[in-house]
Amino acid sequence: MVKPMLRSRSKKNVQVKTPGGRTVTHYNKKRPGKKTCGRCGSVLGGVPSDISSVIRNMAKSEKSPTRPYAGVLCAGCVKRLVTYTARFEVKNKYPEYADMELQRDLTIEKFLPAGWYSSLSTK
Ligand SMILES: [Zn+2]
């Protein structure tokens, strides 16, 4: 009989054949799900999804990409966020673009620091 703590379904039971020919059960930790983008929900590339003891031994460059918002937003959403903020910056900085119509997108602004819009208009 196995230990009562190992009878839980929160462990992944794996049948392993030993060199002596016996079949034994190994009780491994379950692997977590894949990391997804906070805005669109697509699976993030370059971000490992494994138990923390495995990720801890990885190199820093293996854990996530080096661009801003890595591990939070996908590459497409980061591109949209950068162009979105750049458009507002141009509108506030140059008077010839002052009448440009821009729609606020709260799904992108959710990831910007608080007060980013008010800091643009004061300059
Ligand atoms: Zn996304």
C-alpha cells in the first residue's frame, strides 16, 4: 500500500518499468498549464510552463523573452500597445495633429502605468 499522501489525484501517477523488470508507480508533480496573453488569451511563446523546481534551474534567457511586457502580453499585443501610446504622444506633442481622432482602448490601457495619459497632456 502506498503512503496516504500519494493516493491523492493532485499527483501525476506514472507507470515506470525498472531495470529489474518490475513495473512501479512514480508519483510526480502535475505540470501547470501554458502561460497565456493577458489581453487576447493566446499561448505565449518563449515562456516555459513547468513546475517551479525545473524553471528555477533554467538560465535567465530561457525563462522569458527580453522585450517589455514579456510573459504578460503576446508580441502582437505589445506592438499594438506601443503604437497606441505613440499615437497619443504625437497628438499631444505636435499641434498639427491636435485634431486627430483617437479612440480609447481600455483593453490596452489596462497594462499601462496609472496616470500615463495625464502625464502626456501636461508636457
Ligand atoms: Zn495578445
